Amino acid sequence: MADSPVVDQSDDSSASDRAPDPAETQTVSGRVSEVTNRFVHAVELAAAALFALLFGIGVVDLAIQIVESVPTGEITNPEVVIGFIETGLLLLIIVEVYQTVVAYIEQSDTRRIVRLVIYTGVIAMVRKVIIFRTTEYPSTQDALFAAVSYGTVMLGLVLLLYVERSVGASLTPE
């Protein structure tokens, strides 16, 4: 029994005074990171489901509007048709946002996500151009300012898409 090692208990009592072991800290931070990643992933899934639901509701609503406008003859009114186009483009925007959320969920290539955001912007601006009415502005100058702004944003998005497609393709490793 004299051969038994003597255990110094003093180290255990001062364990709370020691600096935390980096391996233990990483474990705690790793667990916190894992929990927050799961939370973010759950929110992303909920957002994707919400956008899918909004798209489904929108399609049904658009179909109902079209069916209701046929018997009354409103389907031939250009303003009504433009309203349908506006709703359809809004639905396409919802689809693009849904695809962007899904790309985040799948942790897709950043270029794919950027491309989806650009497509969403282009569709949104096309929608704005289609529904643009000068009569909705207090003055001709305000309408002109809005038109120039829309055109500038649209040109910027198209330029961004062009750069992404031409330069981005050369950056992709083969």
C-alpha cells in the first residue's frame, strides 16, 4: 500500500481559480454555434414555407380574379389586364425570393445566390415599369424623376447581371 501514488487534492480545490481549458471553451462555443445554426436553419425553412404558401395563395387569387373578370367583360379592359400582369410579376418575385431562401438553406454557391437576387431585382423593376403611370405623380417632374430612377436601377441590374455572367464565368475553376 506504500506503493500507492499520493494524489494532491489541492489542484482540484483551485480548479475554479484556473483559466478555462481552451478545449472546454471550444466545446461550449461549438455547442452554442450548433444551436444557433439549427435555429437559423429552422427560421430559413419557415421563411421558405411562408413564401411557398404566399405563392400558392397568390396563384389561386389571380385565377379567381381572371375567372370573375371574364363574364363581366372586364377581361378586355387594358387596366385590368395590366393588373393581372402586375400580380403575375409579383408572384414571380415571390418565387425568386423563395429560391433565394432555398439557396441559403442548401448553402449554395454565393454566385447562385447573387444571381437570384439580381433576377429578383430585374423582375421587380420590370413590374414597376409595366405599372408605371404618370398620373400617379403630383407633377410631371416627379414622374420624370421616378422614371429616370427606375431606368437607372434597371440599367444597373442589367449591367450587374452582364458582369456576373461574363466575368463570373471566367472566375469559376474548371
